[in-house]
Amino acid sequence: MTLRHFLTTQDWSRAELDGLLEQAAAFKRSRAGRQLEGKAIALLFFNPSMRTRTSFELGAHQLGGKAIVLAPGKDAWPIEFEVGTVMDGETEEHIAEVARVLSRYVDLIAVRAFPKFQDWSVDREDRVIHAFARHATVPVINMETITHPCQELAHIQALREHLGADLTGRKYVLTWTYHPKPLNTAVANSALLIATRFGMDVTLLCPDEDYLLDPRYMDFARQNVAESGGRLTVSHDIESAYRGADVVYAKSWGALPYFGRWDAERPVREASKHFIVDEAKMALTNNGLFSHCLPLRRNVKATDAVMDSPACIAIDEAENRLHVQKAIMATLAGQG
Amino acid sequence: MTLRHFLTTQDWSRAELDGLLEQAAAFKRSRAGRQLEGKAIALLFFNPSMRTRTSFELGAHQLGGKAIVLAPGKDAWPIEFEVGTVMDGETEEHIAEVARVLSRYVDLIAVRAFPKFQDWSVDREDRVIHAFARHATVPVINMETITHPCQELAHIQALREHLGADLTGRKYVLTWTYHPKPLNTAVANSALLIATRFGMDVTLLCPDEDYLLDPRYMDFARQNVAESGGRLTVSHDIESAYRGADVVYAKSWGALPYFGRWDAERPVREASKHFIVDEAKMALTNNGLFSHCLPLRRNVKATDAVMDSPACIAIDEAENRLHVQKAIMATLAGQG
Amino acid sequence: MTLRHFLTTQDWSRAELDGLLEQAAAFKRSRAGRQLEGKAIALLFFNPSMRTRTSFELGAHQLGGKAIVLAPGKDAWPIEFEVGTVMDGETEEHIAEVARVLSRYVDLIAVRAFPKFQDWSVDREDRVIHAFARHATVPVINMETITHPCQELAHIQALREHLGADLTGRKYVLTWTYHPKPLNTAVANSALLIATRFGMDVTLLCPDEDYLLDPRYMDFARQNVAESGGRLTVSHDIESAYRGADVVYAKSWGALPYFGRWDAERPVREASKHFIVDEAKMALTNNGLFSHCLPLRRNVKATDAVMDSPACIAIDEAENRLHVQKAIMATLAGQG
């Protein structure tokens, strides 16, 4: 039997995703479980985290399991991911050993590894998580790399709670927003994947063509709408994009053509601060919901008024991280 | 019902504090409990900790609960506490979201947030913990900000163990000591509050008027002695202050008039190294007990001889952190 | 009754070590235990760790106990280890208080404290762990200082799994290898101690006399072979050392005569890169096993081919850390 990982929702069938969401809903009703009794998960953070750390560590505990939190390069040794390298630089240990040793100790390995933001052609290979999946002998979970599949499920769970189980045909706007730093495209990629997967009428709203997402994810999205009966539109016009929307999902990201040359991108980004989600824009929607993956800079990505309005379901979505991740851990740990 | 926090002992009646101390004594006799069964606490450390970390994490575990340790700005995102700010600086996330999301995950939130030591008029507002209390929907516990109420209870528990339950009228000296850095007034404020609360005859001993504590705490102390039948004296004379003391509690702190201008304070501080607690001073006491909140620089704040003498109850006080914090957690978590 | 620590295997009789290894083997067959029920261990890391952190934290959990992970100087206060010092420098807290307070909270204290690499005459006193053992009132476990006794037991367990319980007379090569930095001698000292203790025919292979280990460990090794019937040889000839070996154990370390003057050692070290463990060298052995304590720099200390060969038992050895440490914790905690 092939070992099942949770690296991207694209590897999981719609029925399987529905199954995870049902289990998540059950965990939301009743938190305790024994699915990880006597089992353990290693949480490897190459980047900081608040929600992910808390929800995974607590989720494992609530299922009777034990989470071990590691920060390689900080409280653990820096890791080499390239194959065949003469390791005479900074890295002290190869992923082959790290993954195999951890697989002896724990039953699941979860990894957060953001891009290095220097060369997108390298970052888009998502080497860290794939190296873990290749070398580990236990299931590997993506805690955000260049996609963020746990966030996807939490997002869909929150949408379903507010809009009903069938999201087909809902007008969904994924809007780019300004942020003083060029951020990861992970949550944008993920929103595109999952919204198209669930058959929504998706508009990707961004300042210009430079802010389109990587072709891999644009292609997945087109393939998803073909299968799900959804729709995918790219727009650079704020007003028409917001008009009639059922859902506005905001995220900032750096423009891929400027990847690693962020000084060149800055003027473009700075000229697009008006993409902030505010009450005027939300007033154009169909009494639409607003969400964001958090952390969110208030009055930069969205105004206080939007964040504090009843339309904002970002806190529900954040809570759901706990429930969906428990469903993922329980499912993967039950493969044995 | 209003949510009850543990931000300062001044918010709790003397009967309630006695109740916490009784429960702490019971936990000292028998460590295990189920009061946090199925519950969790987030421990947020904006500053380092050894005793507090260990005693809270272990205490939650001994009550059947789970502690999640977070260090915002280090392994989690830096947090914004001001309301209405355009968050285009260093902070990535607003307390409104942090507190509300954590409240979905856990049942208690404990916060350590020291002053920034630049402007006392800002630091004295104690914004971080109050922001958590305002935005969280679960009880918030003060793990040291500009007061240290957990230390207060641990201190009183240790005094009662050695002097008996009734501390009324005991001669209590809170002495400033030298330290190479200007430290937080938190434990000094707290000692003043709790010693006056329990009716002791309290002397605040410090080099000069510049080392008086903030008027808020001086006023609370005067109000406390009026109610408890205690006494409050300020002294700059070491010998008369120590003479006949039942308890000597030492702490170093920076002089508030020099707050943020520490170079100007240095000569004053450096001229007062003789405030060190040594055997000669302790010999003036009524066979007095010595304590300190720890960490303590030996031979700077107190000599080896004092620290290693039977009069020193600092280790008992440190142990009691575990017991009183369990009482606090159990009480707050039982509000539901 | 004297409190028993686990600071070095030399303090434990051969029968006691055999007992620990038997218990470790039992834990390998069945992970769950209740030996630490209601008990706790503090894990103090003055240096980074991946395997040690994970295996101790998880091991304590599997025995029903709770591990508290502390990093003094990072998330806890920097500690003073000298006696009688006027603590007006960087350290905020004395080991006397740290050890005594932790002893009130937990039942076991484990410490990782590498040398400072400035003055071997200081580092060889191993002050940190000995200060903990002197001041703590609970058992102290060495998680690697200038020896690494937990690694020793994991190593022997792995050798026994592959070669049978009786290791007497097995040809064992401890080979120095190149590494771009001068590393700790701890694992080399430990390999020398444990291999001679178990009666093997031990060869210490290193570039020249400067790479001999500290006389304390050379003397222990000679004393061990006298008692165990083993043999100790020093060699600088790669080919004859490898020929017929049953076990090749690799480790890099800095040459003690150059301690703290590492620039002077560099040319010698750089000239000895050919000590890398490769297939050609392994072909000289008696179908020998290869191991290393990890982390290992691939293609610097050993080639990919060796690491990925069936002869490599480094992953088994790493797994065994979990089992032997559980045996150590269970044994020490059971003293009460």
C-alpha cells in the first residue's frame, strides 16, 4: 500500500475532502478523540507560527497523541535538502537522516517551510516538503509551504457553516491586497485551488497581469472548474469584481515576475494600496462574507470596520484549523 | 456573568485570596487534580522565563490540562496592541485577532509582558495584558507585566508556612537592592500590594525618593493598610529599617524619574551597592526570614551567606508558584 | 541513600548497564509504560538538539510523565556556574537556585551543555553538569557535555541487535573524520569508553598524536580493557585499521593541543579529508557495520554510498536513543 501524505488538496478526491470536512465538523461538536492514542507527531517549523502551532499541538493532544515541536536551524540542526551534495557549508544534517530518524520516533511529520524568496524557479519546486515525503516512512502533512492545504479546508468549513454545504455557483472573489513586504503566494494558490474545486464562480482580482499566480496553480484551477462546474475569471477591476460577490477572500502576495528583485516591484505594489478591503467595497457585494487566513495587518489589508463586522468570518476559519487538522491527523494516522 | 481575570490581586477580595491560598496549600499536599481535564491554556511569553514557564506548563499538566507555550515575535508573529493603527510597521497581527483566535482554541490565556523601559507613562498603562483581557473571551492570567500577582501569592504562602497563617502586624521590609541594569518595578509593586493587603507593618526601604514606586501602587498600599490594619513607612535608613524585621524581601528596580534615561540614573544606582542584603543587616532583624522572587544575582543583591542560610525561603517561594498557579487556573477555568 | 545520577557510564557497573540495555530492548518491543506516571523531567538545552529533544520528550510521555523543555540564555535566564562570584556580569541566576527550584518542580533533570571551545582545561572539568548534580536534589542525566552516555547505550544496543549480545573481541574502529569546524570530543570519548567496556578490540584511528583524546578517557579505556578483556590500539594508518573490522564508528573532533586556537589547527585538519568513510575503506572490513551518532555531513564524514548501504546502522542507533533513555529515566525515577 502506498503511504498517503497530505501535501496538497489536489492529491485528494472531492469525496475524500468531503469526508475530512465531515470529520472536522464532528470534532467541532465534540473535541475529544482517541485516534492518536499512543501516537506522536513531529511539527517542524522552518518559519514562525501561532495558529498552526497551537492548533496542531492542541489537536494532537485532544486526540490522545503527543506533538513534538521542532525549529530546525534554531533549536535543532540546519538541514540539507539537496541530493549528493558535499555538505561542507552550513547544513549539519541531511534530510535523509532527519526524515528517517523522525519516522522511527513519531507516526506523523508536519512541516512548515516557506519559500526563500530569491528564485521562484527554485521555490516553486517545494523541495523541503517533497524531500520529507520522499524520505519519511510515515505520512507527511503540509503546514504551509507554497500552498497551505490545511487553511483551505478550514476556509471551506467556515464557508459551509455560513452559506450551507453546497457552495456551487457562489460568487467568490480572491482579492490581492497591499502589504509592505512581498509575501508568499501560498494562501492565494490554495484559495484558487479550493474555491475552484468546490465549484464556485471564482474571480482572481489583482492589480495587473504581474500578480497572476504560478501557471501550475492557474492550470489546476482551470482543470478544477472544468470538473466541478465552477468558473474562473481574472480581473483587475475592483468594482466589477466585488459586485454581487458572496465571498471576498483577501491575501497579499509578491508578484512572481519580480521574485527576488523586490525593490523593482515596490513601486507597483505601493501604487495599489487601494486594494484594501473596506466597507465601500463590501457594500458592492451580495451581503458577502469576508475572510482572511490571518495574520492580517489591520487598515492595510482590510479596515477595522470590515474586520469587526459580522461579515468577517476569519475567526471562525482560524478556529476550524483545529478541527480540520484533527481530521487530517486522524485519517493519516489510521492508514496503518 | 462577567468573565473573571487574574490581572492583579487588587481585583480579588481578601476572602477570595485566602481561598486561592487554601487551594494552593491543598495542591502542595497532593499534586494531581482533574480541574483542567479536557482544557487548555496558552502561555504567551513576550519575555524569558524559567520558573513561570515550568510551573505553569507543569501545573496545567498536573490538573489534566494542556499548556501551549508561545513566544510572539520569536516563534510567533509580532502583535499590534494599539487600536485603529494602520499596521504598516513591524507588527503582523492585531491583538483583536490573536486574543479571539486563542480564545477559540484554549480555555485560559496567560501573558508575560514586561515594560519596554522607554516611557513609564506608556508602560504604566500595562497595555498588553489589558488588551488581552479586553479582546479575549476566556480568562486572562498575569504572568508578570508591571505587577506579578502570581509571585505575590507564592510569597504569602511561603510566609504563612514559616510564620503562621496570620501575618498581621509582622514587620516586613521591602528593600531595594543594586543590580547592574534598571529592572522592572513589577515585583516591588506586587510586594507592596500584598504585604499591605495582609496587614503587615511594611517598610519600603530605598536609596532616596527617586526610588519610590508609582503613585498608583503607593496609593493602593495606603488604601490596603487602612483596610487591613497594617502600616506603611518609607525609609532610606538601612539600619532602622532592618531592626526587628520579621521578613526582608529584596528586589532591584529602576528609578521611575529616570525612566528611559538610564545613563542618568546609573551614578545614583552605582552609589547604592551597599543595599545588598548581607549577614550584618540580617543580624539586625528579629531572626527574620529572607526572600526574593528569583532570578537573583548572588553577591550583588544578596550575599552567598544569606542565600545559603536557613533564613532564606526563596526556594520555598519559587516552589509555591506551582501550587498557587494551579489554584488560579483551577478557579478561573471553573467559572464556566 | 546516595542519589544516583547518569553522568557517565563509568559510574555504572557492567551489570547495571546490561540491565539498562535489557529494559531498553523491552521498551523497543512495547513502547508504553507507567514508570513516570505523575512525574516530570526538565530538559535543559544549552545547545541545539533534534534527536535528543524528540526522544527525551517523547520517551517521558510514553512512560506517563511530562517533559518541560528549557533553553537557558534563550527562553530562560542565563545561569552562573562559578561559586562565590559577584554576579555583576551577564548571568542573572546562580545554578544553586536553578537546580534547587527545578528539583522542587520535577523528578529528573537532564542537561545538554557543550564545551565553550576556548580553554580545554576549563571545559574538561564539565562544570555545568557537575554543578547541576551537586545542587539538584533529584537525579541528573547527561544529554551530552564532554561525553554522551545516552548515545553510548544506544550504540551498544544497535551493535547487539546486529552482532549478537556478546561483543567481546569484536574488532571496533573509532575513526576520526574531517569536518569544517572543530567539534566536541564528547562522542569520541564516549565511543572509546563504551567499546572498551564491552570488551571489544578497539582501534582509535586518527591523523596523528594531536588527535588523541584527553588522558582521562584514554586512561579509562585502558582500565576498561584490563577489566573486560578487550584491547586498545592507537593507529594513524587507515588501511590496517579498517582491515577486518566488524564495526566502523566515525566521528570528527577538534585536536586538543590546538583547543581554542582553531586557526592553527585548520591546515592539519584540512590535510586529512581522506579520512572520510567511503566504500573502498569499508571493503577492507569484515563485512563491517558502519555507524555515526548523527548529525552527519554527507560526503564529508561518510559518503552517500556508505550512508545508504545496508551496513549503515546509524538510523537504528538513533532510534535506540528513545529506548535507552526511557530505561535511564525509569531507573533513576524509581530510586525514590
